[in-house]
Amino acid sequence: MKPATSLRLPGSAAVARHGFWQANRWLILRRLSQLLFLALFLTGPLFGLWIAKGSLTSSLTLNVLPLTDPFFALQALLAHHALEGKAVIGALIVLAVYALIGGRMYCSWVCPVNLVTDASAWLRARLDLPEGVALNRSTRLWILGAVLVVSALTGTAAWEFVNPIAILHRGLVFGALYGAGLAWIVVAALFLFDLAVSSRGWCGRLCPVGAFYGLIGNKSLLRVRAVAREKCDDCLDCYKVCPEAHVISPALKGEGRGLGPVVLSGDCTNCARCIDVCPERVFDFGPRWKNHATHDVLTGNRPDKTSQAAA
């Protein structure tokens, strides 16, 4: 039998110290954001109120604002498809937004597949299952490159034929009226893959859409920062909940060359779960330029209670 300590769920200490809301506020806000994006498309087929027409691939909001997935637009251009002016404008708008706030915020704040993979990760933690197959993080970049090559060779937006995001979104939006059999098959497949094969394997290791948005937001201004990293008590809760846990150490521990507290990796999804679950309130959001290394981390010293009280 595994020791009881291994079954403690990450975030329980934060709940005990700060209350449920403070330990889950960013998670709750993310879920509301994901549901809001779905609701914008659902009002049309359900109630005849067309706030957003189309899908996450290409849409028109309030008959005014065009939005286009730039990954889809790039595939279309490589396939020598002429894009309408609105589609080009929509792609540029999306590119600009995610370049500023972090490309992979799309993965954690918009993408409906995140609901599925997060549910799988939650159940995996509940069951205390092993991590499964360790897939290489660069795999999704190879898949991204292959998709673009295939699009250019075949004259099609190749990924859109098999894109789980598009399939699930269409199933959820239009399936409300016409059924969503394929979408539920995709949901089950992704859930079981992450649960039984590779922990967070789809979003973190295979999805070319996430890889593309990670490249877009690699230099984004809004970042997670370990601003109070000298308070870290090594509980590891942030690592357990982070979908891309490798991004934490450089900012939290200053590993390498005395790095500052800002999480700089484009792999970070800005999901803010590390902010939620940390009982010591080590993390927050902030601009990337506030990235000054602290003396305590660089020297390996931590302030004791006496010095903290004096401060």
C-alpha cells in the first residue's frame, strides 16, 4: 500500500490556509472563460441569437469582428488557397493578441480539449497513477512541421481533417441540434490516452496547435513570475499541477546562471494553477521585463523567521 502522504492532492495546503476561492480562483476563471467561448457560439443554434458565427477556426463576432486561427491561415496559404481580406485581418488580430499575452493561453483559456485533458489529469492524480509513457516534448514540433509540409504538398489545410479541437468544437456547437457522435469518440480517445498512456501527453507532447501557439507567444509580455521564490518550502504542488512542469525550475530555483523569477518558456500555458495551489503565495502574473534575480536564491540562503519578522 502506498503511503498516505503520496495521496495528498496538490492545493490542499493552499485551501487550508487561504480558503477554497483563493486556492482555485484562476482555475474557476479559466473554466468560465472556456464555457463563455462555447456559449458565444451556442447561442445561435440553440436560441437563434448569433453572437459568433463559425467556429474556433474562423468566425465572425456580432457581424463585425473577424477572428481566424493563424495556424489554419498558415496551412491555407501553404496550400495556395486565397484568403479573404476578413480572414487575413482576423488572423493578424489573433496573432497580435497571443503575441502579447502568451500564445499558449489559447490552450488553457480557450481550447475545449483542455477540459478533457484536465479532467484526465485530475482523475490520474486521484488514482495516483504512474506517469506512463514519457514522450519527447519536441514531438509536437515535428508534427507541426509535418502538417505544414503535407498542407503544401496536398493543397489542403491538412490538420483540419483530423483536428480534435475543430471536431470537438463543431460537435459541441452544432451537435446541440444534430448530434455529436464523432466528438464524443474524440473526447473518449483523448481522455483515455492521457489517463492510460501518457500523462498530459496530447496537449504537452503531440498537439501541433499548442506547439504553434507556443512559438507565437515565446516573447509575450504577460508571464507567470516566482516573485516570492525565497518563501518556497519545496512542497512540489506547483510541479504536480503544472501541465508543463519543466518551465518552473528556472524561475523558481534560478537554475543555470542566476536566472530571474519570470517563467520565460513559451511552453508555459499561463494557466495560473501554480499561483492557485501554492500556500506560500510564491507566484503571480506580471510583465516579463521584471526579471531580476534575488540574492537569497542565488546564494542558496533563505531568510529565517527572525529576519522576516525584522523586515
